[in-house]
Amino acid sequence: MDVKSRHHLRSDAVDEVRDRLADGLGIDLAGDAFELVELTGTPFDLVLVDGDPDVLYYEDEPFVTVRGANDHPPERGVVTVDAGAVSFVSDGADVMRPGITEADGGIEADDLVVIAEETHGKVLAVGRALVDGDEMVGDSGKVVESLHHVGDDLFDFSV
């Protein structure tokens, strides 16, 4: 994963990022400098907020990174997993119904979501919901496709 380019975001792009995160996750993302880092070899681009990799673009959709979600805890769009799922999710596994203890009922299939562990609320991964939030808890089946997790190249990215 290499840096293709870096440049500061225009104020209208910053407003879009802030609005999307506020609407989708209930996050008030404060910051003075927003810098877009375009990456090669990955489906993501990053937005550094005051130098921290807090936001990613996935398919042109701004969303928080794992680090960003831990620094700015979301109020919505959260899927919570039990202790038994933590090691799997942290290694990049997709999320299965039996590991889920709770899911935001406002989540719709195809939404980007954050995956947090139930004990401390730490975010372990970011994924794409395969079903609505009210259908996530159950006995079997994959319900969230993992896109970015603790310890992956994006998580370890530094400039």
C-alpha cells in the first residue's frame, strides 16, 4: 500500500465528510486540517484529520476507520460481538450471527458498519452489512462482510 497523492480537502468536501458521519453514525468530527491520502493497491483512500487517519473512503463513501471509531465513538451503525468472536473479527473474519450480541436496528443491508466488542466497546473492524440490523442476531449465517480490521495494512498506516 503506497501513497499515490496527498492534498488538503476543499471546504465543501470537508462538510460532506462531517455531514455523512454525523448523519450515519452520530459522530461530530472536529478538526482543523483534513488531508486526503490516495492509496494504491487498496480499495480505500484515507482522510487524515489533524494528522490522524480517522476517515476512509470506500467506494467513494466516507466512513470512520477502526482508529477513527475508537477516537470518535459512533452512536449508530454499531454491531456488537461477544468475547468468542473477538479474535476472529480482529483477524479479518466476516461476522457471523452467533457472535453478535446486539445490532443497531437502523442498519440496513449494504450499509457500512462498525464492529465493536461487548466488554469494553472497542471497535475491532469496519464492514458492510449483508442484512438489516434487526436480522443480525440469530443462530447461523454471515451478516457482515469485513472490510478493515485491527492490525491490517490500513490500521497500521502511518505517514
